[in-house]
Amino acid sequence: MIGIISETENLSRLRWQCRRGMLELDEFLLSFLDKKYLGLSDAKKQTFEQILDLPDQLLLDYLLGQTKPIDMDVADVIQQIRHSACT
């Protein structure tokens, strides 16, 4: 039961972090969180949390494909976020 509460609290915290005040980012991030986040490996979940620490403009550039991340793990999760917005 404690693990379930912990996961629920973590999802609530992530949902709050996904609300960026920029509609495009909110839609990308919240869609991914709702559709795909729980199916990620622990390493990919950690990468998603790392992505949430990025500045809004850089994150938007990544998600719109205007800039590509150097870190391959970040690039993979960014691609998954982009894909989840289209499905």
C-alpha cells in the first residue's frame, strides 16, 4: 500500500512539473505522462524527470525538432514524448 501511495504522490508531483505555463509544452508533457510514463523503465523515468528540469525554450526546441539533444537517453525520451502527442 505504501508503494501505491508513493507512486500516486510521484505522479502528482510530476503532473505539477509538467504544467509549464506554455500551452504547447503542457500538452506534450501531460499527454506523455498520462499515456506512456508508467510503462517506462526506471532509467527512462529518471531521464523524463531530468528533462523536466530543462529550461522551457530548450525543451520546446527539442520537442519541435528544432534542436537535438546530445544525450542519447534524453533524445530517446524526447522522441517518445513527441510520438505520444501524435497518438
